[in-house]
Amino acid sequence: MSDRIAERRARAVPWLVAAAFFMENLDATAITTSLPQMAHTFGTQPGRLSVGLSAYLVALAACIPASGWLADRYGPRRVFGAAIAVFTAASVLCALSGSLAAFTAARILQGMGGALMVPVGRLVVLRATPKAGLVRAIATITWPGLAAPVIGPALGGFITAHWGWQWIFLVNVPLGVLLFAAAFVVIPGAGTEPRPFDLPGFAASALACTLLMVGAELPAQGRWTGAGLALVAGCLLLWWCARHFGRASAPLIDLRPLRIATFAATVRGGSLARIAIGNAPFLLPLMFQVSFGLSGPVAGMLLLALFAGNLAMKPATGWAMRRFGLRRVLVWNGALLAASFPACALLRPETPLAVIGGVLFFCGMFRSMQFTALNTLAFANVPAAQMSGASTLFSVVAQVTTGLGIAGAALLLEMGGLAGWAAADPAVFRLALVAMGGLALAGVIDSLRLPADAGAQVVGAR
């Protein structure tokens, strides 16, 4: 009986983690369509609300490096449960905020909770799932990262229009309570042998991630000098961190997984793909509203076609990876993903909405399969002893590259303005979409270098 209960709990772990990821990702994107109403509440300009968005991303990037050590030291159950509790409590503080300063402080606290949820949750799934079930588990925890940014803006606008922006955060309370209770039932409690905390590594990596995120955001505000200084300082600190983690006896982030070819490929080429994938929920709604003249609700509904494509591809993803192998899927689907960006650039204001929705549906399919295949390959050959370090490193890279995707798209739009194009000129958006397609295509190069049987033991490829 105990074995059957343990098996049921293990099957429930990916769904619990997926629900927590969805809560976090949905919250982060739903407020983007509510900024004017929030600005009115705080008595400020909508543009100044960007500090609340940036504060969340910076806190997230800065605190992720410590997540692996905390999970090993105190056990994943305690850390994951505490992360949900902090995130939920911070959501209440966000809803109760009466000023921009209070809201920003609450968002920083919320980002700290989110920073522990993502890598610790992934680590729990990787440890609790046998290799044979890794594809299904990874697919389960992958969809929130694809679905929430697509659903979030439309849902946030609906909630704000009917109940007020505060309810975007308050809806987290019942879900957070349920997830907190479930975490102490299904999440394993035991940690590993504690190791010394790498304070210099944490301080340097947190500052490096913060500088990179800030440096990537400043060009969209026209602050080029500050952006250059922040990016240079961030890269120098990142170089020092790499040397430190390679030499320290107990490094905060274990770099040994980078010696594994499959993991390294998902960090290098996979990062380029994630940068391209991450900009779509930001770039496409802007193009539909600013360039095509569509209303916010119509643009949000069109973006749901991406989500429909994500869901439609899920049943076929496991079959395709078993039938063709991870290398072929990453190469051929990666090429189709890259082609989907120029396909979106061919859309015109007079294009029928049904055609636009069809194009976005197929784009969503390619995004879904590439995302799942990359996440599956990343941990296919990582030994159990290195799983904590691999999960932390993967989460840091994924968070920074996702932020760079949005910032990169904003930068391309800014450059179009500097070139003399009007903000509503479709050519500006076409340039950005084609550039992101080229970036996604460059990410396929690392997949071409993989052996034909890469990850075969995980997907059961023939």
C-alpha cells in the first residue's frame, strides 16, 4: 500500500509544480494590460510602472542562484512550500499597495518567492521522475512557460475591466493556499548533505544577473550609455563567476554539467531559441495594435491561437521524439520555428483574422515542440549527483535569456525609430521578426553537432 501511495505522489509532483509555475508566469504577464489603471491608482504616469515590472525580473534573476543550495540544505519540501507562501503573501501586498514605492517593494518580495519556485520545482520533478517518464514530466511542467505569457495579457485585461487590477493578485491567494498544502503532501522532504554557502559566488552572480537584466532594459528607454556600462560590468562579473565556480571547493553553481554535450547544447543553442520564443508574446500584440490598428481584446484573442497551437502539439511531441529522435526534432522543428517568424512578418493589416490566427496556431505548435525537446535533452545525461547544479544553472540561463528576448525585441523597435521609421510602420515590426527568426535559426547549429542518438535513453528513440 505504501508503494502505491508513493507512486501516486510521484505522479502528482509534475502537476503540482506545473500549477505553481503557471501561477507565477500568469501573474507576471497579466498586469501588462492593466498598467494604465494601476498608474491611476498610484497617481503616476503609466510609463513609470515599468519599475515594478523590472524589479520583479531583477529579484528573480538575482535570487535564483541560491535556490539549489537552499533546496540541498533545507530540503525541497520546505523551500518549495516557503516559496509558494512568500509569493502568495507578496501577491496580497501588491493588491493592497497604495503607492508605486509600496508596489515595487511587494514585487521584489514576489520575485524572491518566484526565484525559488522555478528551479526547486524543476529539481523536484527531475529527482522524482525515472528516466523513462522524463519526457512526460518535462512536457507537463513546460506548458506554463508557453501558455501563461499568451493567456496573461487577455486575462489581465478582462479582470481589470470587470473587477479591478487588484484581483489579478488576489486570485493567487486561494490557489497559493491549495498549492502550499499540496506541497507538504507530495514533495519529498529530504535534502542532501549540506555544503558551505558560497557567499562571494552568490553576491557576484546576483549582481551580474541584475546588471545584465538592467542593461538589456535600458536601451528601450533611450539610455544607451547606462545600458552599455551595465552590460560590460555584467559580462565582466559573469566571467569572474565562471572562474570562481570552476575553482571553488563548494561552488554555489556547479558548472560540471556544461561538460556534458547534450546539456551544453541546450545552454548555447537553446538560449538563442529561448530568446526568440520569449519575444513573441511581447512583439505580436504590439504589432497587431500599433501597426494593424486592432483593439486590445482582438489582439489578445489572436494571441490565444499561439496557446491553441501549444496544446495541439503536446500529444504529438512525445511520439515525434521517439520516432525521429531528439536531434532530428531539434534540427527540423528548429528550422520551422525560425521560418515562423518571417511568416508572421508577411502578415498585413488587411490580412483576414482567420488567416492570422492560422499562422499563429502553427507558430505555437513549433514553439511548443522546440521548448519541450530542449528541456528534455538538457537533463537526459545529467547524473543524479549533478542534478541540483544543473537545474539551478539551467534556470538562471533560461530566466536571463527570456528577459533578453523581450528586451531585444524592444531594442529592435527602438532602432527602427532611430532609423526614421514611425512607431506604427509595419516595417519596424517586420525587421524585428526577421531578426528573431535568424536568431532561432542560429540556435539550430548546436543541434546539428549532436550525435544521432542524443537523449535516446530518455525518449526511447529507435
